[in-house]
Amino acid sequence: MTTFSEQPPARGRLARGRLARLLTDPGLAGRVLRGSAFVVLGYGASQVIRLASNLILTRLLFPEAFGLMALVMVAIVGLASFSDVGIGPAIAQSRRGDDPAFLRAAYSLQVARGFTLWIGACLLAWPVAAFYGEPELALLLPAVGFSSVITGFNSISVETAHRHLLLGRVTLIELVSQVVGTVAMILLAWTTRSIWALVLGGTVASVVKLALSHLCLPGAGFRFGWEPAARRELARFGRWIFLSTVCGFLLSQGDKLILGKYLTLEALGVYNIGFFLASFPLLLGRALIERMVIPLYREHPPAESAENFARLRRMRSILTGAILGLLGMMALSGVWLVGLLYDPRFALAGPVVVLIAVAQMPQAIGLSYDFVALAAGESRRFFLQMAPRAGAQTALMLLGAHHLGLAGALCGQALASVLTYPLIVRLARRYGAWDAAHDAAFFALALGLGGLAVWLEWPAIAGLAGFG
């Protein structure tokens, strides 16, 4: 006879058996689970490596170095946005995503884009240096931009692996290249005490990733081609992705673009440390959604059946809850965490962590709706909901920074997310993806967590008055 005490182990074995079957399932459910695990583990390991290198580098270099690199990366990310033609999403959603002729055309476009980015970095170097009043940027931008040429030659098999959610080797390649680049960066910083250690370390990481992508991933590899039909499809899909990524640049990098003009380099370096700590939950969520949601929406459209909608609701609720929980942890512990990890020169990064985490909470709620249009191959609709969001955030951050400094800019970012929420709803409803109950519950949770964090950490936040 089976006793009551024997029931839990049996249920546990049953649950473990179901999990094991899912992990080995070659179907979509298994690939989604394995892909999600690889994204989370890879991103978590990447953040641990970044944190370790950050703690070491802040003791070897001066805060202004991190401010300078923040400006360099804003320019480089901006160039990448202005030249992004959506190669990855195009391969992920296209019916020809495994066709060698289509992949050769995509690879040729990727290589051309890498050279275009570098030329753009060289042309922008002097104007950017003059705008921010930092002559060293004229040399740093072309040097950092050359990594775009290197990454342009990465194997296109990276994108086909993402298409099929086969992310094990891709994750390992990214981590190995990051570790090698970080070690090079630390050694160079220790010997030179120069910002150029950050530049050269990044170049080393790019070279390692290039080599590993060709050596470790099977598939199309290094081949060029320009089939007319493939070119037309890539151009048709990519022209709206190009415009969308320009908006995405303003949404993700607009804070540094604006604050770089309002803050000193030292203050911008402190802000960048705070941003690094506070933003990882939202960045992890975006990485998961970009890699997982397009295949899910593509193969199980929510408007097609109640079962599909329920499946996506479960995924969305788990993801939103996890992101908001992590943002809440960062908001409530940011001041303590910065005091524990960094020396007193970076103390003001603590309240910066609190404000950034609170400002990003509204964004987490609509995050899983963004890619529903891309999954349907409608990049134009994706752009039409990105453009007004980018415009509103840029305008409100500028207004807030002008009148209230850093705190005002971050309040403007949060307000823009709330005011433009109806645009996300309109997009999601078109594809049967909007979940009102999900959004209402998590908006209430975000309001409670954000309000509690600001109330508890108000003395530290008030210390930002006049910062930078």
C-alpha cells in the first residue's frame, strides 16, 4: 500500500520525468525550453563576467574612462541602428530561412554592413568629438568601429541557429569570446592604465568570436551570393527594420545620448555603472523575447486558437513576473549593492540604480508584444508603433533633463512608457495577442514595487540633486 508520505517523491519523479522528456523533445516545446535555458544561463554568465571585469577595471581606471566609453558606445550603437537591415529577424521569420541562396545573400549584406559601419564611425569621429568637447573621441571611434568589420564576417550559421532555437554552441562561443576579451582588457588596463585597454579588449573578443563561429558552427559558413529574389525579400523586410532600429536606438541609448551633453564625463561614468547594474533584467527579457517569441508567434499565432493564446499567456506571465521581480530587487537593494561592490568614487551610482530600475518597470509589461508583428513578417507595423514611442521618450527625457537633471530625465523615460502603452495595445490586439488581465495585474505590481523603492531610498535619491 502506498502511504501518504510516499506521494511527494512519486509526484517529484513524475515531474522530473516530464521535464526530462521536454528537454529532449525535438519539437517546438523542447526547443523553446532548451533555448530559454541557454539564453538565461548565457546571459547570466555574461553578466557575471561583466560584473567581475567591471569591479576590477573601476579600480584600475578612472571614472572618466567609463564616461568616454559610454559616449563611444552610443555612437557605435547609433551607427549600427542606422545601418541595420534586419538580417537576423529576416532569417528567423522567412520561409526561405534555410535556403543556401537566401543565406549567401544575407551573408553578403552582413559583410557590406560591417564595412559601412566602420566608414561611418570614421566620418563621425570628429563631429562627435567636437559636439561633446572631447578630442580623444576622434581616435577612439574609428578604433572601436573597426570591430564592426570583424563581426561582419561572422558565420551566418549564427542566425540559422537562432532561427531553430539551437543555442548551445552559440552561447558557448559568445561566452568564450567574452572571457578572452575580458582577460585581455584587464591585462592591458593593468599595464597601461589607459582607456585604450577597453578598446583593444573589445577587438580581441570580436576576433575570437569570428574564428569560433566558423570553426564550431555547421552550415553556410563563408560564402557570398546575391540572388535577385533573396535580395528583394531582404530589402522589402529590411527597410522597415532599418527605421525601427533607429527608433530602438533612441529607446535604448537615448539616455546616454542626452545625458552625455548634460553631465560631466566623471558623472556620466558613474551613471554608466548604475545603468549596467540596473538594466540587466530588462536586457535579459529582451534577449529572451527576441530569440524565443518570434518562433512561438510564428508557429502558434495567438489569434488562431484559445490554446495558442493560453500557451503564450503562460509564457508572458512567467517572463513579465521574473523581469519585474528582478527590477524590484535592484530598486530595493541598489544603494546597498553599490556600497558593497564599488569604492566611494562611485557611491552615487546607488540611487541611480534605484531610479533606472523603477523607470524601466513600465517597459517590462508590454515587452512581449513588440515582436508579434515581426513574427507575421509585417516589419512596417513594427516600425509604426516604435516611432512615436521613441519620439515621446526622447522629448520627455530632454524636457526632464533640462529642468530637473538626471532624475528628471529618468522620470521622463518612465512617463513616456506609460503614455505610449496604448500603441502597444493596438498592435497586440491586431494579432489577438493582447492580454488585459496580465497587463492590469503587473501594472499594479510595478506601481507598488516602484513606489516602495522610491519611498525607502528617498534620502539617497535626494542626494542626486545637482549631480554632474
